[in-house]
Amino acid sequence: MSTAAAMLPKPVVFCGPSGVGKGTLIEMLMKRFPNNQFGFSVSHTTRKPRDGEIDGQHYNFTTVDGIKKEIDDGKFVEYAEVHGNYYGTSVAAVEAVQNEKRICVLDIDIQGVMKVKQSSLKPIYLFISAPSLDELEKRLRGRGTESEESIKKRLANSKKEMDYGHGAGNFDKIFVNADLKATFEDMALSFKEWYPELDEVAEDDEQKNYMYFSSPMNAQCSM
Ligand SMILES: Nc1ncnc2c1ncn2[C@@H]1O[C@H](COP(=O)(O)OP(=O)(O)OP(=O)(O)O)[C@@H](O)[C@H]1O
């Protein structure tokens, strides 16, 4: 790696069973550290573009032959074949985010993590763990986005994922997402250590506004 590349922010991998709260935590991080300090890479896909989807923005649209060749050439950090279509993340797409001095977030499954480990990327690997499998089921059902079949499939995977996630040396840090706010604050502290250049929004801007308007003095002023 060149010195210039070494100065760019390391990507960060989020992995964990479905429904554990990865998406929620990533969204919270992006709010606490706003203004595009984090970014997602643009994935490649061989599926046809849907109405309104722009090549290079929503996806990099490609062909099966094209993506297979690039995978063989080692140009992908991870990929998967889903219902006959390929989806993947190229090294170049991650580097594009890094070159903008943004932290590239990779929200991927265990298979993806294993592939990233064989790639040239040197990310920080985070595993988001669940307090229990029962709690995971509750969250997945509570989210209301999955069919019964999909819930069963996701839960069947979760046990294996949790085992791998807790395996020695597989991840740089494990966060057990029991209480969301506590997990997030713990995670925010870690991010400030890993990326000292991160710009943080005052934790409780909303809270401060609330206190301002609810203090008796200001309440009187605003009358
Ligand atoms: N600590 C928590 N306690 C209770 N509920 C939580 C907690 N963290 C997240 N949730 C809720 O659990 C549900 C699943 O969270 P989320 O969608 O972020 O999971 P995910 O890991 O991104 O799942 P997937 O991999 O399927 O995309 C959401 O409804 C979210 O609000």
C-alpha cells in the first residue's frame, strides 16, 4: 500500500445476524457523525436496471460475463449470486469512497467477510451480536418486513453466524446489541478512537432544544 493510500480512512465492516440492529446502528452513526463522513460503495449487479435507476449511482450495471471476468481477476472484495443474478462490491467502488476521505461502510454477511479477508482491503471488522436468539426473533418479527418463511430462514442462519462472530480473532470488536442507546454510545466512542478526525454533532442537539423550550424562563419568554 502506498503512503497516500495508508492515509485514507479504513473501511469498516458490519456483520451480524439478520435483525440484530446493524442498519439501525449505521443510521445512528451517520447522524452523530453527519455530512457524508460515512459512505456506502456503489455495488455491481447483473440484474436489469429498474425504472429511475441510474448506472454508477444506484448500481454499476454489468453483465454476467463481465462480472465473472472481473471476479476472476480479483477485482471484487465480495460478491454473491442471488436468484441467478450477481451482486458484488468491487475494490474500485470501495476505494472511490475512501478517495473522498469518507469511511466506507460494508454491511455484509459472513460469506462476504470471508471474501473481504482474502482481498486487498484492510478494514475494521465489527460483529454485532444479539443478547439471545429469542430476542433476534422478536426484533425480526417486530420489524414487520419479513414473511414467515424468510424469518425461519434468517433465524436458522443466525446460530451459525453467532458462532463465527464470537470465534477468536474473527472480528476486531464485538458489540452485543442489548440496549440500543448503550450499544450506540459504546460504538461511537470506539469510532472516535479509530477515526480521531471524525466530526461529531453535539450529542443532544434535540435534547438541548427540548430543554430550552421547556425551561420555565424560556417558556415565559416565548409566550
Ligand atoms: N437494541 C435493540 N433493542 C431492541 N430493538 C432493536 C435494537 N436494535 C435494533 N432494534 C430493532 O430491531 C429491528 C431490526 O433492526 P435492523 O433492521 O437495524 O437489523 P439489521 O441487522 O440491519 O437486519 P438485516 O440484516 O436483516 O438488514 C428494527 O425494528 C430495529 O428498530
